[in-house]
Amino acid sequence: MKDSQFEHKALKVLKTFLLDLLLVTDGRTTDFLEVLLNEKLKVQVIRQEQINEADAKLFGESSGAPYYIRESVLIGERSGFVVSHNIAMVYAKHVPPALFESIAHQKYGIGNAISSLGMRSFRKVTDSGYVNEEESVDLFQQPIRLHFSDLHEKVPYKRYDLYFGSKPGIEMLEYYHPSIIEHRLLQEISKEQSSN
């Protein structure tokens, strides 16, 4: 086998391994993405709005408490590379008030807000896999347009619930840019070439 064939196959195996880890982890996904990208991430909120009671009933909830839908992307602070496209359903009555306030002000990603407030939470992965871009949907199963550039392959996704008590307070659906590994490798190669 030629070296270039071996390198291509090794890259494919490594990429699959790292993306599969991302899909099964129930830890802080943002931390894992920052390690993969080798830079801090910032959140850009695309939309955040209160949803009506009828939509909340689709999730088995109906209490009169506010429910918010939040759509955002996580972007590398230096590179501007969009690593994830996220949709969250926030159930106000099952989220600690300080966290709900932080989310409402849209300054932080949800994971960073939880971490900065020192809150204990439990995550339960409910679904994960790979979809074609045109198959991507939101939490209401409505089609969405992912904010990723240059997609040429299936997009990894993970759906999970965040618990702060006995009931889930936040339901998350995250899509990850499938080229995050290649992006990091190109950064490293460029850095190595510029230092020579």
C-alpha cells in the first residue's frame, strides 16, 4: 500500500473514531469541541423565543411555565470556523433560575453558563448518528438549514437531555461540522510550515 493511501485510510479511521466519541459522550460537548479545534469557542445566537403552550405539549409538557427555543452556533474565536449548530428547548420550571437568566441574556453557550455557575447537571444521550444535510431537522422535526460551509459528507448529530433535578430542564439537538478534524489538521500543517 502506498504511503498516501495509508495516510488517507488512517485519517479516515481517526476522524471516525473522534466523531464517534463526540456522539456518545455525555460530558461537556463544548470542552471536547475546543480540544478538537484547539481554540476557545464563542456562541452566536441565531434565534431565541418563547414558544406557545401547544408546541410545548408536543414535548409532553404543559404547565404554564415559559418554554424557550434557542438556536445557536459555536464558532472558533480565532478561526471563525463554525463547529456546531445547536437547537435547545429550555423548560423554565426545570432549570435553576440563575441559569435560566444567563440563557435569556444570550451571552454564553448553555454548557459554559452551567460551568460558570458551578451547577451540577446530568446529561442523557437519547439519539445520535449521521444525516445528509437535507435531512437535518429541528426539535419539532421541521427542516432547518445548517450554518456550515463546504459540506461534502454526512453530518454527525447528537440529541440529549440535560437534567438539574428529576425532570429534563433542557433538550438539546446538536449538529457538528464533519470537517472539524481536517480543519484542525490544516491549521497544524500551516503552523508547522510557517515556523520552518
